[in-house]
Amino acid sequence: MIRMFHVKHSERSIMDAGGIASLISNVGFPIVCFLAAAWYVKYREDKNDEKIDKLNNLHDEENKRMVEALNNNTLALTKLTDMIGKEN
């Protein structure tokens, strides 16, 4: 529970040491937890991006090999078609 602190406006408008310590203990811990969670999310996203990049590179290599095989098959079918056409 966060408590609201009232600072008396006297000659010096500052909190006493107890008020500052209480403010840090009430607000500081949630801020630290938030920062730790934000760092963890960024860390996981960076790792995930690295994995996705690696998978994309592997996929590109696979596609290149598939296109090459398709082109070779097309060339073989063309030659077979030409050979069959000459025999008739």
C-alpha cells in the first residue's frame, strides 16, 4: 500500500530521513521489480530475434536448393520431351 506523504511547508520544505526511507521502501521495490522485468523481456526478445534470424537463413538456403532441384528437373523434362518428339 502506498501512503501519501504530507510535507509540512515550513522554513525548510524537505522530508525527514524516516519519510524518505519509507518512500523508498514503498515505491523503490516496485520500480526495481519493473526494471528487472523489463530487462528480462528485452533479453528474451533479443534471444528470440537471434533464433528467428538463424531459422530464416536456414530456410533461405533450403529454398535455394529446392529451386535448383526444380530447375534441374525442368531441364531434364525438357530434354526428355525433345527426345520423345524426335522419335515420333
